[in-house]
Amino acid sequence: MEVAPCQDCEWYRTQINRAAGDPQPRADLEALYAAHLRRKHSDAERRTLRSV
């Protein structure tokens, strides 16, 4: 079974590539992309809360 590509993931990757020369916007986009991956594509049963 093949999963359709996530359009949000494609958008984030495109924007990160466009921001290659600007470290701050790129870091911000990478953080948002990581949050998207955790929220939309992670397995909920494997998620554990960590204290800081």
C-alpha cells in the first residue's frame, strides 16, 4: 500500500530549500517542519512526554 505524499511536507521542504542562504528563516522553517512531522506523521502510541 503506497501512501500519498503530504502536500504540507512538500511545501516545507520547498520553503527550506528557498531559504538556504538565510540561516534564521531556515532554522525557523526546519523547526516548524519538525513540529508538523511529529504532529501529523508520528505514531501516537510511541509518543512519550518528557520533562525538562
